Amino acid sequence: MTDEIQLLDGIMTLRALRRLKPDPIDVKTIWKILAAGNQAPSGGNIQPWQFLVVDDPGVKAPLGDMYRTAYARYEAALLPGRRPGKTEADDRAWQRTIDASRHLAENFHEAPIIVFVLGANIDLTITDEHGPLDIGSVLGSIFPSVQNLMLAARSFGIGCALTTVLRIDQAATKELLGVPERWQVIAAIPMGYPEGKFGVAPRKPVERVTHWNHFGELRTRDDG
């Protein structure tokens, strides 16, 4: 297995892999993944993140219980509002996602490591004589780090999935992990060597979501 792949190929083939093998991940590899996450850009270089890596089965077990409970609530609230897909292929893809999500919920604690990304509880809004200046949430300076972690994992052939389900019970999650009040759990990323394969995930055509100069002005790739 090669340690490195081309960056663009890694970006294009990074997809949520929720079925993970229990095989351990070398600690040197873990540190390289974390270093990549730490190298992410942030507004004003404030670096408003902390990483909390869970590899202790004694901690993962209660996390697994909490995740199953939170996911059950999430799915029960989500599914009734889901509209049927436009095609049978859409419905099959949706069902595969649900099946994989249920698998993760049942096996969350079996991931070799779970990386929690914590975010500082700060408000970036500043004010001048005209009023508040909305420059966006602190999340805009945290999720690039999340993406870096996942891409770094991909480069080592390690599968992962971004999940925010444990935020449903933020207080209990923080208590279990000993997270101080000034931090919040932004996301959890279970990581392990995948049972499935990396590949290009289905997305809307980029031409449908790209506007030129004004919203609604679309081009095709042939337009030059």
C-alpha cells in the first residue's frame, strides 16, 4: 500500500467509509494525520481547534452506547421527512447510505481510533461605528482542519466518516471526554482501514452549482 497518492485523486475519491476493520493504525501514521489537520488555514490564524483522540476501549465502549442512542433519535426524526428520490437509483443510493450509517451506529466503538475535533466557544463578530461585522461563524475556521484530517487519512488508505451525531448529546459527550466548558464538540471522525473501497461519490454536476459573475449565469465546460 502506497503512503501517498496524488492530491487531486485523493480529493475526488474521498468518500464516507463507515464499515471499518478493527486493525490497529500505527501511531506514527496517526501523528502525521493530526499534523495535517493542524496545518489547516483559519481566520487570522487563530487555530480555534483541539484534537481529542480516543483509542481506549474503556472510553470507546460508552461512546458507542451514546452514539447508538443519539443516532436512533436522529434517524427517527430524519426518515419521515425524506422525499422519495427522483429515480430508483437515487432510492437505492439513499438506502445504502442508511444501511452504512446504521452499521456505524452499531459499531462506532469498534473503530481503531475516533478523532474528535473540538472548537473554541468564541464569537468572531466585531463591531465598528456602523454596527456588527458579520465575518461568519468560527466553524469556518474549524472545518478546513476536519477536511485536512480526512484527506490525510485517505492518503494512507485509511477510511473515515465525518459525523456530528454526538452533538445531539453534547453535554454528556463532553462530560465523558472531560472537555472543558470553553470548548465544544464539533465533529467526530472514526478512522480505520476500510472494508469498502474508495471512489468518486455521486454529486450534482459542477456546472449546475457554479455561477459566473451573477447568480443564475451558468456555463458548460465547453463554453471556454
